[in-house]
Amino acid sequence: MKALVYHGPGKKAWEEKPKPTINKTTDAVVKILKTTICGTDLHIMKGDVPAVTDGRIIGHEGVGIIEEVGNAVSNFKKGEHVLISCITSCGKCEYCKKGMYSHCEDGGWILGNLIDGTQAEYVRIPHADNSLYPIPTGADEEALVMLSDILPTGFECGVLNGQVKPGDTIAIVGAGPVGLAALLTSQFYTPAEIIVIDMDDNRLNVAKTFGASQIINSSDGKAVEKIMKLTNNKGVDVAIEAVGIETTFEICSEIVGAGGHVANIGVHGKSVTLHMETLWSKNITITTRLVDTVTTPMLFKTVQSNKIQPKQLITHHFKLEDIVKAYDTFGNAAKEKALKVILTNE
Amino acid sequence: MKALVYHGPGKKAWEEKPKPTINKTTDAVVKILKTTICGTDLHIMKGDVPAVTDGRIIGHEGVGIIEEVGNAVSNFKKGEHVLISCITSCGKCEYCKKGMYSHCEDGGWILGNLIDGTQAEYVRIPHADNSLYPIPTGADEEALVMLSDILPTGFECGVLNGQVKPGDTIAIVGAGPVGLAALLTSQFYTPAEIIVIDMDDNRLNVAKTFGASQIINSSDGKAVEKIMKLTNNKGVDVAIEAVGIETTFEICSEIVGAGGHVANIGVHGKSVTLHMETLWSKNITITTRLVDTVTTPMLFKTVQSNKIQPKQLITHHFKLEDIVKAYDTFGNAAKEKALKVILTNE
Amino acid sequence: MKALVYHGPGKKAWEEKPKPTINKTTDAVVKILKTTICGTDLHIMKGDVPAVTDGRIIGHEGVGIIEEVGNAVSNFKKGEHVLISCITSCGKCEYCKKGMYSHCEDGGWILGNLIDGTQAEYVRIPHADNSLYPIPTGADEEALVMLSDILPTGFECGVLNGQVKPGDTIAIVGAGPVGLAALLTSQFYTPAEIIVIDMDDNRLNVAKTFGASQIINSSDGKAVEKIMKLTNNKGVDVAIEAVGIETTFEICSEIVGAGGHVANIGVHGKSVTLHMETLWSKNITITTRLVDTVTTPMLFKTVQSNKIQPKQLITHHFKLEDIVKAYDTFGNAAKEKALKVILTNE
Amino acid sequence: MKALVYHGPGKKAWEEKPKPTINKTTDAVVKILKTTICGTDLHIMKGDVPAVTDGRIIGHEGVGIIEEVGNAVSNFKKGEHVLISCITSCGKCEYCKKGMYSHCEDGGWILGNLIDGTQAEYVRIPHADNSLYPIPTGADEEALVMLSDILPTGFECGVLNGQVKPGDTIAIVGAGPVGLAALLTSQFYTPAEIIVIDMDDNRLNVAKTFGASQIINSSDGKAVEKIMKLTNNKGVDVAIEAVGIETTFEICSEIVGAGGHVANIGVHGKSVTLHMETLWSKNITITTRLVDTVTTPMLFKTVQSNKIQPKQLITHHFKLEDIVKAYDTFGNAAKEKALKVILTNE
């Protein structure tokens, strides 16, 4: 089969690899129908994720068709359409039992990281019963690709951890795909005001069409000042960090009001300064989370009942075999006005 | 009347002051029976709390007898014994309605700070109906002084915010009065293991008698290593910070396990480093809080039913008029083996 | 002034009464601008509420202008526009401190019940600081009348107690004003399916326009069967009872799925049968509640930010002086297709 | 092997049966070390549980040694000591993922019910990875038998569902084994008062030694009156029903205070009357639950750390081969002063 293979920092190729097979009785092999590229994949390609080694097939999102299942798999059989979760869950360790699939003792984020991933014609999925979700006939499979990672990430790490409530004033710092996923899913809880902050006017305009009530370009360094003014100096109820750097984390911790929440989604490479000298008495809550995808069934229902249109996040389409071109587009997101790209295995 | 008055950094005096009177219809004047000294009072005396100005009567804890009430006060009348909360609550602002009395728009921590406090023969208590609690006949009033501040602080900021659960492994970093208050109240929720960390062996021994299952002297810089070993490298479910400096905050953030809680109690004077490069994916929750004293009624019931003995925190007794001597003792806590002192107005 | 006065079962009159005055320092007198009639008022008029005695002015909803305040009132002053809550809250008893204003020891539902109410030119509001809410300039005051009782009732007793979540399948049994209020506010939490059951096709059609995804006329006795079919025999996540009789309560307890919630809103006059022989093992939760109006500030924000249009509930308008005619219309709700009527004091 | 076999109402025998074998790759066969008899087993023997048919081996509790595992079992291997949960959980259906193992689509309560159970020398356990728990070396295995069913039942259905909090006043109606399990585990949350109600003085005395602060013999029909007096007519915060008949359910619904919880544990054979005419406005919560055993790991930790002594529930010991005699003793619990019996396979 053909697959996108990582060959060390800056090197990747669409090349021939052996088709995966069942290793354990709990595995499934899935033929990929549609997949996408994640910001994390860009980091991997740069060499920022040392766990990913030469020869690895990248990718942790997608929908496909069951090609084969191990004999302990009971939820799926050959020919069924499935959503692949970015998180592999064994369903039987301490963490899985608590719904913390991200920390599964025999899973977690391993696809396209510790084992071969989904940017390929076929992929082996360990613990298939707990790591795949059935796709009902007639569902929009392209939209569902957004449920592999980006929507549960925005929802669980940003919205649920932030405890967004009806009537809240919330701020989302960062209007990339994950920030926009938080923007879409935050509306499940009907906040009164959603302020989106970014440095890219195009993304801010997208945020506006996705439901932001206020947009702020933070290039001038006055985002905090503007938000405090908008909130009568009370600050926001929930500040969602969707970038992963100190500057944006600090914006969040400066705009959060007494009793409020800072929900971190961003992947951080460095430490940040936490101003405990002001925060210690503000009754705030700061959360971190690697997506557990424990809400995938809930998100499925909201998509099936048309309460959310994840397709809004898709800006570009490619054939799977043109994935290297797709990386170029996605890697120049600002210039290309790219959010999520869809790669179709035809 | 006589009162302890702050006269700028390093200067205090037990001196004559006018007896307080009713300013507003919601005020009460309380004759102090017993009061105590808080670590915060030591900071004030050093000049660390600029809001406290020359001439201020210090103190925010105590029990007393109602001397006089304003005509809008309905819960109390002259002669009744009352517990004074360190937090003044109007009961009718946005924050009070949410149980966040610490951020009351016409209250919060004002006693012995923005208005005259309890280290005096009499004190005026604004919003008396919501800021005082009735003491039933026969109650141990000395023990109840611990409910003005120290017990709700340890309980709300440490135990409740930390979400201590039965079977948990928790760590309390700092075995001063507030850490010990967290230790006592954490046992309401029956954690399996309570590890207490401090640099003072005497306090650690006290912690042992108060219910710690493990004590660790962190002087050798190996506390993190030891705790990770004790927990099979899983880390603790809840880490309670009860000091207020970067070193102890970092211990907490290093020992907290995946899915765990860091509950900050300590008053911080400086920022701390937050290692988001490791924490971002650990599904942790960090909380801060200025005590709200919203749990005072709950704590009252646990004291009345003998489920907790707050008296264990009391190490020294003085006459109120000897308060300057009491400050000396409390200011040399390690040497004097002092936790909380009781000052009695005889 | 003029007021609607109850004179025993079946007898009421729009007649002259003394204008109310300040009795306690915490009172306010409010000039009524707009009020409405509640289903409970109809019960009172029939003599079903024995606590209401001859001579009582009826009504517990409305908006108005502060005419006068007692000297302990600090949140309001003469001339300000206010929303009147149907629940009076002292803000300082055990129940108010827990947010259970409905059980306030010096309040609760007393307006138009134990004390004179709002169907009058003026009304005295005890504990004004905690029982009134400021109306910002420019707000739609007619819409806000729905926040006195009907919206918080549907929201707190039905939606919040039912713990409606994104993706849920919920059923609302009863499409009268309170059931419709639950329907409107349930959408704050984005359920996937909302099934509304009633015996009146007109109300069901209204429910459809208000966001119901399925409507079922239960006249044929087959509602349970139909709902079980719609839910693949799993039952619903949340069943909201908005009528108050055994038949509708039983529908709820038969359609609730394993792990689900039955949230009772209806005022019941008789006991019901609870089928514990089937329910004991179904992991369900049944709740009851007299509205606390603790969510009024939250609801205010959702109205101000246009997330909900409470005005949809208003079908008829009258002058306050024509209130007897308004009672006729509201008393023949089915025939008149009446939901809520607005009475304006001009 | 030998096993206790049900042969229709009133008929049982300790007789030869084939030793169980692995049917599915997820099965384990466990050699029983210790088991016990449940009140439910008595109902089965009377013929009250029609799903149990002639030839069935009874029993759903016990500890044992792994004899053999299917090739998809990864958590256990031959020779390891395990606790058997009364609830079988597949770990991969909708309900298991929500922690509602009791409603597992391929499990739930099936042991000694729909499939052969634990009152035998060997038992086959489906979905072994999720339905067994490892026993650490040195643990008191007899005590752990109480974790198969009785302790999680009392804890989950009574204490957790009842939301017992520090300082609460709670009542437990029924002092049989499950009521006593609720009594023991309620103390994890430090209620201020625990009132236990029963008609058997011996059991009430046991309750006293287990931590009840008040005991009430309800034979005189005055239990409600006495509890209302004890609580100054406020009622209790939590009423736990541990019998399963209308009389005891009604006691619970009459003594629950405003804002309180009724947590049902009892298995009901008939409907009960629910007094909605008084309860509708009392802001109460009624819960039902078939034990999920989702808290078994938590309970394990509390036992291992000596926070609870489940052995207190054990009153009698027998050899497994003398199980018929053990049934006689347990079936005359009042006369024999029996709580739980231990059967040892020697």
C-alpha cells in the first residue's frame, strides 16, 4: 500500500509500505476513506516530537471501512464504516475506566506517533472495540473526520474543562482549527458573549461567521486592555488558551475574572510564568488536558441531529495521493486561508 | 477601649481607642471574648500589606458577645454569643449570591485590613447577619476561634478545591497552621494516604499525630523523588500548597499525577514558573482561592458532633492585654513550637 | 390605588385598596408597569390555595419602577426599573445561603399568597435587595416579565434539575406555558432531540415552532409506546413533567431510560404511584423543586444577549384595569390559544 | 466439581457439575477460595427471580485464584488471586463507557442468575479483564469478599447517590447487611449524625457499634415522629432506603428535609405511593440504582489503608461443602444474629 512516511526532520515521502495486518485479537485493520492533517503533524515533520522515528507513517484522524478484525473484536465487522479516534483506548486499565483514555496504559495518543497512523491506504487500530465508532448509513463522512481529534479536543479541553455555562462571557485566544472547534462547541452551552482573539484578520473573520460575538486582533498588544473594557473590568468567566505559548497563556490569566476558568488546549513547548501574586486570591481554576475523546458519542449525536456543522472547518480537498501538496497548503495556513484539509483515498 | 494598633512597619501598640459604634443599620458591635493571631497579621506588621495604614486595629478572627445591633439586623441580638468570620459578606451582591463571599462587593477580607479588626475589646462587624454565626450554649468557644479563618481556609482552598475523595493519596506541602487545618479537614473525605511535607521536624511530628500517614522533611531537596517512589511513580491525586512560594508550588506541580489536582492555599508574593511543557497533557487542575467561609455552617456541625477537634491547633494561651507578648511567641513559631495562640479578653 | 382582590372561591374584583408603604427597612414599594397571570392564580381563584384569604391582592410576576425604598436597601433607588421575582429571598437564612430561596425562612413564595401581590398599581416587596433585579436601560420589559416566574421555573425545575446535556434525547410532558418555558431553556444545552407531549394540537404546534423536534398528541394513550419506538426502546435521557397529575408523571417514569432523569415541574394535588418494582434497578433520578429564581441573573444575560426570546410566550395584551377580562381569556387558554397575557399599567 | 444448584422453588443441592471452561477469548475460569450468600440468593431459592432456571449454580460474590484465561485476557494470569465482582462488565458498550456497568449490554448482574455463579469450586467469569480485580499479596481475602457486592451496593446506591456530605444528618432505614454496608461507607464522608432505623434490636445494637449516632426501633410506628423531633422538624439531609418495601420507602420520603436526598438501595417487588402533593415543592432528589461496582477500586484502597473494616459484617463461617447448612443459618438471620457468612473452599 501507499503511505506518508516520516524520514527525519524535514523529510517525508508518499511511498510503498506493507499493508498492516492483525497483530492482536483486539486489533482491526481499516481501509482509509478520508483523513486529514493536524497541526501536530507539522510539528512531527519538523522533528519536534522525538518519539516519532524514521519510517513512521504519520496521521491520527480519519474515517474508513473495516477490512479485517481480530477474533476478540465484537463491536465491528468487515465492511462497516467507522470513525477512527485519535486516542487508542484499551477500555480496561485504571485510566480508561475513569474516562481518561488519553492516559490509557496500552494506548493513548499512539497513532502516527508510536505506531503507524492514518495517512495511508490502510491502518491497524489496536483495541478496536474502544477506539473506533460506528458510522450510520447516510452520515456525512467528511464532516465526521473532524470528530477524530479537532472537535473533541476543542470541546473537552476547552469547553468542558472551562465549564462554559449559559450566559457566560468567554474568550478564546487563538483562532486556528482547534480554537475554532472550541468556538463551535462552546455554543452547545449558550454563552452570552464569545470573544475571539488572534493576530490573523482572516481567521478572526472566520470566527465571526462561526459565532464569535467580538473579535480582537491582538497584534497591537492591547488585547487584555480591550477585553477588560468589554467586561467592565470584571474579566471573563472562561478563557480558553488555543495556541500554546507564554504570551497567549498570560493573556488568559490576565483576563480571567474572579471565580473564572482558564482552560488550556495548546501544546506547550516551554514553561510559562504564572502570576500567583495576583491569582492566589482570585478563586480561579486552570486546567490542562490531552483530549480523551470520551465525548465522541455525545459529539456524534450533535452532528447527527444537525446541532453543529463540523464541515465548516474544512477549507481544502485533495486526493490522498496528493498529500505532500496538501502538507504544503496546510503548512502555509495563513497565506492559503487553510483550516482543515480533507484527503480522500479514491 | 484597648486595642492592638498598627503604626507602620515594625510598630504596634496595645493602646486606648474609641469603642466602635453602629455606623449602618446592618452593623453589629461585638465584645471580644477570644481572638487569635494569623500569619497574615505578621505580614501586616512587617509592612507587607500596603492597604493597612497607620492607626488600624489588626485581627480578623474571634468569638464574642453581641453588644449592640443596627435596626436591620435580624439574626442576632444583644447578649448572644457569636463567631466572627474573617470574611464580611453583604449577602446581596453578585458574588455573595454565588457563595464567593471573599469577593463581596461591600465586604470580603476587610476586618483588620480596610477597617478595624478583632484584636481589641470591641469590634464593629458590618453586614452582621451574614458575617457572624450563632454559638450554641455549651459550645467550646476556644475551639470555635479556629473557625473564623484557619479551618475554612484549609478546608475550602485545600480540601474542597482539591476535591479529596475516599481512597485518594494526597500530599500537603507545608505543615504550618493552615497546612495542618487542611490535614485535619481532609480526613472528612477519608483519603487512603496523607503525605505531609515540611522542613521543620517538630511540625512534621505534629502532622503525624494529626493523622498524616507519611511525613517527609524536604530539607534535602528530595521530596519529589521520595513521593514519586511512594506512589509508584503515579504521583498524588491531590497536592495542597500551604506555603506560598515557588519552591513549594513546584513540588506540587511535580508530584501531581495524571488527572490530579493542585490546590493552592498559600499567599504568594511573587510569580511562579508553571511547567506547561509537561503539564499540558496531564489532565490536571490547579485552583486558587481566598477563603469564602461559605462552609462555616458545615464546619460548625462537624465540630458540634465531635468529628473534628480544632483545639488541637491551639498551643499557647495569653490574656488579650498581653497580645504583644503573644506576637513575640507566634512570631517565633518554630522555636516556640507555636501553632495557634488564644488571646482571652478577661 | 386599584388592585385585583380575591374574595373567596370564584370571587374577585378590580377595586380600590390602600397604596402599600414601607413596613421594614429592607422593603421597597414598586409601581407596577407590566404584570401577568399565572396558572397558579387560576387555582387561587378557585379556592385551591387555602393560605390565600379574602381581601388578598393576587399576582407574583411583573416589572415596575421603584417608588420608595427602606433605609437598609442599598441595591436600588427611586426611579429605577426593576424585575420582580416571584420568590422573596432574605439572603441571610440557611436556605438562602444555599441558593434555595424557595425555602427562605422569611420569604419564599409569599407575593400574592401570604402578602399582597403584583396585580395592582403598586406592590410592597420585602427584602428588596435580594428579591428585585435591575433592568438595564433599553431592555424589552415585556419580555422580562417572563423572568419573574415562568422561565426560571421551566429552567430550574425542568432543565437544570433534569441535567439536560448536549446530544441528549429529552421529553417534555405538557406544553402549557411552563412546559414551553422548559422547551425554550432546554435549548441552552443543545439536546439532540426534544419530544413534546400534550393533548392539545395547538400547543403542540406552538412547541414545534419553539424548537421541538417531535410532537406527540397523547390523547390516544399511546404516547409511551411511541416514545419507546422513537428511542429504539432505550427511553429518554430526561423526562420533564410539566402538568402535575398522575397520568403525566407515569408517562415520565415509563419513558425514562436507564441512567436518566425525571424532573418534575408540575404542582401536584394528589399522590402518584411510583413503580419501584421496575425503577429500583434503572439508575434513575427523580427531582422536585419549587422554583428558587437563583438563575435569574443567568437568564437575564441570555435574554440580553438575544439567546432566547421569552416574548414568544406572550399571546395576549390587556390594560391592567381590564384584568378581569384578561382572566377570562387566560382561563380559557385552549379556546383562546392563550399562553401568557401581558397587563400594562398605563 | 461440586456446586450449589438451584432446582426450582425451595429445592437446592450441593452436587457434582462439570468444571467450567473458557468459552470466549475474554473469559477466565476462577477457582473459588471464599464465597458468601446474598439476600438475593434467598429470593432466588424461593422462586422470586424467574430468570433463574432449574440447574443454575447460584452465587455472585467471592475471591479466588485464576485457573485459566482466554487469550484476549491481559490483566490476569494463572495463579493470581482475584476479587470477583457481582457485576460483569464488557468495558466497551455504551453503558460501560459511562460507568453504568449494571446495564452492560453483554453483562450486568448475570453471575448466579443468567449464567452459573460462584457457590461452586470453580466459576467462569466473562469479560474477565473488567470483571475481576487483582488482590495484592497479604490482603485479608475474607474481608474482600464483602467488596464483591455488599459494600459497593451500600456505597454506590446509598452513600454516593445520596450525596452524603460532612456535617450532614442522615438516616438509614434498614439495618440488614446492605444497610450496615451503607452505614460503614457513609462514614467516609463524615456525616454529623447517622440515625439507623430497624425493627430488630439486635441489628440496631450492631448499628450502634458500627457508628450509628442514634438508633430507632420502628416497631411502634413512631419512627417518623421521632426523627422529625431529633431534627427540629427539619428532616434529614439524606434518607437511605435499605429494605425495599412501601412502608420503609414512605418513612424515607416523610423524613427527608427540603433540599434532601432519598437514596433507594432496596429491591422492590411492588409499586409505592409517592406523595407528590407534599414533595413537589420540597426540592428533593430520589435515586435508584443497581450497583455498578464502578467504585470497587476506590473501596479497595480504603480497605487496604485500613479506613474501613468490612470484616465487621461477617458473623459466621462454614466450609463451602456445608453451604446448605449455611443457607439455613443465613435464612434465619434474626434468630441466628447472622449478617454475612463466609464459605471457604478448602
